Amino acid sequence: MRIIDLRSDTVTRPSPAMRDAMFSAALGDDVFGEDPTVNLLEQRVAALFGHDAAVFCPSGTMTNQIAINVHTRPGDEVLCEEGAHVYRYEGGGMMATSGCSVKHVPADRGRFTAEAVDAAVNDRAQAYLANTRLVVVENCVNRGGGAIWDIAAVKRIRAACDRHELGLHLDGARLFNAMAEDGTAPEQWGGLFDSISICLSKGLGAPVGSVLLGSGEFIHQARRVRKRLGGGMRQAGFLAAAGLYAIEQNTGRLKEDHERARRIGVEVATMPWCAHVMPVSTNIVIYDLAEGHDARRHVDALRAHGVLAFAIGPAQVRMVTHLDVDDAGIDQVIDAFRNA
């Protein structure tokens, strides 16, 4: 039986062409700054978003946590949405690595307003309050079913951050998915944020790696933190070559994943065991099961038909489309819905 793995878009395998690019990459020691392929990836991604510099890291968790560490001091406070990846899925890194507290701002599918930021900022004149120092935006929003931010709303948040002298970081793990859907350009997002994390191993299909963008001084400090966290790699050009290939070849096909996700969303909404489906904006489908249905048992039933999904709550399931799932794979998913 063919296995259709929709647990995440991180499960993709390098294509033959990507493997060729990896094995032909020029190499050097990246900790010494001498890997030409890593240097090229960093330069290209920084230029794409209009930032001065970039640093290549093993994971999006590392790029996010490095950014938070550079932006803050121990005892500072970070504002983000309750379901944000930096809070929920990074092992308590903000607290453990940077000594920061977290304040959640109310949001709609992960997207909050400038007014919510204004209301959440602590008065720095009060010694008993943590200094609010950083705001984190996630685009597109994982737990929001791939919800896309309106860039006009982010511009207002940028203005709020300027009013309160706050840093603004973008967890852009799936930013290319958002841009493919709303038609915005990288430089539009780059101009709004002090730092941006771009993941190469999700919808773009690279096996490993994320890039952190910022000013020259910010990235200088980020390299120091990367080393401290054990993220300094040596002949990393093998991995950087996959990232270059992903940026150059795989961004143009992301809307195919979105269309396949919408097919899943339309079909699952008709199932008697489905209570609700979040609007499908990009490549993520999140649905709630009807009363009396358990997500883990549901996922096991789908597995028996060769479809892998992810239970993200007692009665909530997530599926994520990606470049390793074609139209025939979606047909198999629909058959599994009807027969599970």
C-alpha cells in the first residue's frame, strides 16, 4: 500500500535534482566563514528580503531562539499568540535559553492587532513589571490552519513596535506559502521586521535548515549565539545547496499544495464524523471531530488505509500537503475518509 504522509511538510525527501545539487556543492568550513555554498545561500536570501546579512542554521527552532536571545535580556517579556510555534513547540526555549517571560495577546487564528500590542505592553516605569521587549509574528500561522497575515495589519504592528521601542521578529517558517497565495513580495516583508526566520525544510522541500535574517550587527551577534547553542556546522555546503535549490526551484509550485489542501478541506467537511474545518488558506488542513470521536483513534483508522495524519488535540487533526503528495495521493486520502 502506498503511504501518503500528511503529518507535516517536514517529511519531504530531496528530489534527484536536489541531491545532484547537494553532491556537487563547493565546500569549506562554515565556522571559519569559508564554505562558499553557505555564504551564497546567506547572501541570496538576505538580498531577497532586503536585509543586510543572514546566518544558516540547522532548524527553524534554532533561528527563532537565536533571534529572541539577541533581541532580549534575561527578565524581558516577549509578546506572541498563545498557539505560536516559538511558545508551544520550541521546548520552552524562550524561558530556558533567554530567561524571558511570555505574554499572550488575543488573536484570530493566530493573527493579532496593533491595538492588542498597545494594550499588552508593560509600563517600563514600574520596576515590578517585566520589560516588554519583543513581538513575534508567525506567517503563515501553523495552528491557525495556515492563516495568512494581512500585510497592512503587520504595518500597523510595526508602527506600534516603533512607538514602544520593541523589536519585531517574523517566524516565517511558511512565509513562502503565504506569499504564493497573497502575491506579496519578499522585500515587502523584509522591510517590516528587525529579524526574519525562513525555513527551507517545509514546503520548499530541503532536508535540513533555516536562515535567520537581520542587520549586519544583529547577525554578528546571532553567530555568537549559534555557536553557543552548538549550531556551528563545518562543511555545511551540502545542506546549503539543497536550500539554494529549494529557493530557486520549489517556490513556484507551492500553490499546487494549496489546491490539494483545499480538496481535502472540501471533502472532509462532508464527512459525518467531522464537526468543523478551519478555512484552508495555504497547505494546512485542521479539522475538529464530532462529539464521541477521538483524534488518536481517527488517525489510527486513516493509517490503516495508508494515510498518515497528526492528532493535535483530543478531537482535532492536522494534515499538511507538500511536494511529495500528488493528485493521486489526495484521491487516496479521500478514499480513506470514506472508508475509515
